[in-house]
Amino acid sequence: MVWEEYIMQIFITGRNLQLTDDIRDYVEKKVGKAETFLDGIIEANVVLDVQGHRHIAEVTLMAKRATFHAQSETGNV
């Protein structure tokens, strides 16, 4: 049996939002926790969008055999 090891790449995009180091660190920490539930995540795309009082986060995780997408909306970052 051959085990392949993947290093997850995280891409963060901010729309109408200044991406600070604190925001990047927070996103990387939260997305990194997904690896405890799903091995082999290759890539994570995170889009943070501010529209007035709405703060929207979209996350897409791509693994070797599956893709997961989630979206959430709150009143703050």
C-alpha cells in the first residue's frame, strides 16, 4: 500500500475587505481543523465578502475524490 501525503494549499480572497494577518491566521487555523475530519485535502479556497452589514464566508475544500462547499453569513467578521 502506498500512502500519498498532501500539503493543503489555502487561498484566501477578500472582497470589500482588507485582509489582515490576524484574519489570515484565523482562517488558516479554522481550515486546518478540517484535516482532522478529512484526510487528503489538497486545496482550500476561502472567500470573505462584506456587503453592507452582511459578512459572508464561503469555503470550498477539494480532496482527491470529493469537493465540499460551505457558506455562512453573519453580522461581523
